[in-house]
Amino acid sequence: MKIGIIGSGNIGGTLGKHWAKAGHEILFSSRHPDELKDLVRESGGDAKAVSVTDAFEANADVYLLAIPFKDIDTTAELYAGEYGGKVIIDATNPYPERDGEMAQEVRDDNRNASEYTAMKFSTALTAKAFNTIHAKDLKTRAFDTQNPVAIPFAAQDSKSRSTTEKLIKDIGFVPIYVGDLGATNAMEVGEKVYGLCEDQQKLRSLLNIS
């Protein structure tokens, strides 16, 4: 698959490198793509650095959203013509101390953060994944065949579900489907499985999933 990484920091950069290793075509993007040369080199696969505009215009199969939560509104508005019908995997979290008042409003709202992103990227097929795992665990526990780590995820429809499930498996994690985007409350910042790095038995128990 061709995967556009929107936000190539700790989470986006690490996932891009893992997916490149798994054989996917990776478009790392940022507002300063020249600063991503080391990331591309470290990927060692089919990867290149592009602007965010070029990533969206490249007609990727999937987009990973790994930007600060405060940038969701602007990104969704700027590129609305490019991501229609595409799968977007939302790895963002609202942190009021970083993202300001809008993040606090989302955390206080009846909608969860996943539903907020899906509302903004309304023409895309949104999934939620990789927002609960710390960057260091994401980096070191991928491709662990002895003690694989479970990754909870939610999805808006069957396409976003199957795509996200495959991409989790491709890098050696175990996907745990929690339901649609309305079921992601346990994945929110400070909630039941946020920040955990556990096997599937433990995660299923915490989420009450058989």
C-alpha cells in the first residue's frame, strides 16, 4: 500500500519506518520535508519525504494522521478535496497543555476525540489506532514474535477496519477491535488502556472483549 504519513514525528516517523520495512510505499510528510532526509534513509525501503500538500495529492491508499490535535481543523479544511473516500488512521490525542482550549473542549464534549476527527475529515473513512502506545514501545516492540503487543483500534466501516487491522498485523502487533468510533472512550488520554503496552489477553480483559 501507499501510505501518507501526515506528521513525521515520534509516532508517525516510527510507524512509517516499520511499514517501509514491511514492504509498503511510504510518503513521510511535514511542513519542512528537507528535514526528513535521515528518516527516509533510516527506513531503508520504498520511502521519500514530501510536503503535506504533495502527500495528499499523491493519492495514497491510507493516511496516518499523527499531527498535534490543534492542527486537525486546519488540515481537514485545507485538504478536503484530496482525502475523500480514503482511509485515515487517526493516531492523535487532545492534550490541552499543548493544544490549547479546543483540546479541552473536545475532552469535555459528548463526542470523543475519534468522533471529532471523523467529523472534521467527514468524507474520509476514519479509524483510530496507535494513540494509546508510547513512542518508545512502538519503536522497540514492533515485529516481536515471542511476546507480541496488542494494539486497540476502532473503525468507521468495514474498509477502514480491514485496512487498519492489516497494517497493525504487518508490523508484528496484535489488533484488538473495540468497535466503531463511539467505542473508543477507553482509548482516550488517561483512560483504561491509554499508555499501556500489554499482550492481547491482558488488553481484552481490560476492555471486556472476548
